[in-house]
Amino acid sequence: MIYTTKIHITSMANLQFFWIGVIVVFRIILVNVWILKAISIQRFLGFSIGLVQLRTAMLTLVLVALLIVALSSVDSVLCYVLALLLRRTP
């Protein structure tokens, strides 16, 4: 048995959801094509992924994470100090 479904677009909201779904599927396909192309180019150029590159990448990720935590902590402290200063002044 072959099941057929008909799309009934009754309102503008359903039409918008339909086109959003189409765009999302199209973007997923484009990203997959881009990833496959990047892999083929990487094989062609002969990049090697070794332990040194892996350590460098991990160190970079850890340093960026620590920088984000430090900056958010400083931001929180500054917001707290500003709130204290604004409460004390009439």
C-alpha cells in the first residue's frame, strides 16, 4: 500500500512553519555537503592530525573556557558593586 499525505495549509502560521522546515532541511543538506567537501580537500592536501595538534587544540579550548569564566566572574562582581553603589546613593 502506498500512503499519500496531502499538506493542508490553512493559515499563514502553517505556511511559515512549512517554509522554515524546508529551509532547515536545505541548510542541513548544505552543511553535510560542505563537510564532505572539506574532508576531501583535507585528504588531498595531506594534513596530518597528530598528538601535538591535538594537545594544542585542547589547550586552546581550555584557555578559552577559562577566559570566558574569568570575564563572566568579573562582570558579575562589577554588576554587584554597581548595584551596591546605586542602593546607597539617594
